[in-house]
Amino acid sequence: MTTTVVEGFVYPNHEVFWGVLIVIYPYFVSIITGMVTVYAIAEFWRKELKDIEKLVVISSLPFVLSALLPLLLDLGQPQRAFEIYLTPNFSSVMAVFGIVYLTELFTLLGEMWFLFRVDIVRMAQTESNKLLRLLYRILTLGVYDISEKAIKLDKKIIKILTGIELIAAWCLSYVSFLFGVVKSNPWWNTTILPVSFVFGGLAAGGAMVLLLYLAFTRAYGIERKPNIISTVANYAFYFMLAAFALETINTILYAYKEDIAWAVIKLASTELAVPLAIQVIGSLEALLFLKYVCYRCNLGKIDTPFIAIASVTILVVVFAMRWNMVIGAQLIDYSLRGFVSYTPPLWGREGLIAALGVLVAPFIMLPVVAYIFPPYERKLRAGL
């Protein structure tokens, strides 16, 4: 018998466990957190945003429903996912996600019902389509009272649900952050990362609201209001500035200290050159365009191309940040002697085609939700 002895080690000594699907999950959660925060701002502070409350609520639902898809596709036994709701375990990230997710979903549904209750009652009585009329009658839940007293009670309940939903959305954002760092090199996870993660998500949510506002006002023939665009763009600007500043300060600090964390960053920069460039250049471009948009809106002028470019840039930059957090965190070998190359496959449940399907899923659901719960007057509908 011949015995072969292998001396030494082969580096890298680990692999990329979580791929592009797990990048999409915190990306969706970031958008949800940002949109819910914009809605809370409209509900509690900025009354000029009242006109987009219904739009933000119906747009949040498809993203909340789609947030499950990346995790389900990544699971080895997706048909058993419901068990995390039946057997809660607070030591499990996945189980905590289930609890927080259900809280977010049910508060959002309740918020939608109270926000659209008057419209539901009216459409249950006047809708010409028999199937839709039956649906609206079911959705009334037998409550047809639309008196002034009932509407005031609805508004009070909406404020309570908004507060609960805001807390749930921020907790959901934190849980999604855990998904990004649990498989990472310990030196990649920093104390600033959770804070910059949240601010990046808030900017992404604001950008998505701006894009949807442009799309829905065009489809429904609604006149766009500069003060709405200016307010949302201003919040998105400061959220993006905070996220970019925090990550920049963190990198400069490690570069100055030149400790082991800086060695990790230098190693990762070779494999993450493209997303890092997108993150830096895109952040600066988005900040410049957002400030220009705010300046023009204050003059009463709306530059749609600049709004669209700034919003899309923020969404791309935040996706690059999530890529760096999830993929980049796994690329560095624990021994710090090399890195793992990651190229997502084209096919398969964790391939690029599946990821693209998950990314477009909310936009496929959104027209259906908007058809049942129109954010603006039905008579103005022109393309949905």
C-alpha cells in the first residue's frame, strides 16, 4: 500500500456560500425600509407629502412580498420554510426574520386597509365590474361606515400602525444586515457598517419613491408637484451623503491605522474593483444630481431626466454596496493569504436568470396592486 503525504495547506480554504440571491434580499429590505420611512415622514412630519401616501403604501407591498423569494430559492428545502413561523427560535437569524417579517407584512396590510377603506366602500357600491365589486365587498369586511367620526378613527389607527411598521422595517433591515456578515471574515464586519447600511437603504427607498412618482403621475395624468420631489430628493440626498461619508471615514481610519482590517480591504479591492468604483463615482454623481434637482424644484421647475438619472444611480450604488457587503465579505480567506473568485452562474436557482426574475417580481406585482388599489382617481387612469 502506498501512502501519499500532503504537507502544508491549500489556500484559500473556504468558499462563497451565499451568492447573488442573498445580495438581493438585503437590497429589497433596504428599499422597503426607505419607503416605509418616507411614508412615516409624510404621516408624522411633512404634510406636503400626503399626496404620495397611497402610492408609497401600495408600492411597498410588492417589495415586501418579493423579499421572501431570494431566501426561499436559497433554501435547500423551501417547502419547509413555514416552520420558522410555527417554531420561533430567537437565536436563529432566519427565525427572527420570520417574526419581524410577519409583523411588517400584517401592519402594512392593516395600514393599506384603513388608508383605502373609504375608497373600498365607495367602489363596493359603484364598481361596474361584477368581479371587482364582489372583491371590494369582501374587502370592506362588512364595515360600510364612512362618517367623519369613522374617518378620524381610521387616521388615528393609521398613525399607530405606521409607528409599529416603522419599527418592524428598521428591525428587518438589521436582520438583513446580519445575513450579510454572518458568513464574512471577522475583520470585514465593522461597527460603522450597520449604520451606513441603514442610511444607504433609506436613500434607496427615497430614490424608488421618486421613480415611482414619475411613473405613476405620467400614467395617471397627474400634475407633478415640485415641493414633493424637492422634499423626497432632499431626504435622499442627506441619507446618501451619510452612507457615503460613513464608509469613507471608515476606510480612511483603517488606512491610517494600517492594521489587519486594512490588509483585508486591500486584498478585497482587487476583486471588488468594479463595485467599489460604482460605489464611489455613483455616490458623487447622485449627490450632485440630487442637489441640482432640489435647486430646480425650489424654482418651481422639474427636470425629469435628472431626477430619473439620480434615482437610478442611487439604486445601482446601493446594490453595489450590498454586493460588497455579502459577496466581498466572503472573498477574503480567513488566513488572509488569498481570496476566492466568485462568478455567479447563469442558470440554476441561484443563477443570474433567477436573480433577474426576483428583481423584476415587484414590478410585475405592482400594476396588479395598483389596479385594485388605485393611488389616484380611477377616472384618470391611462396606462395601468
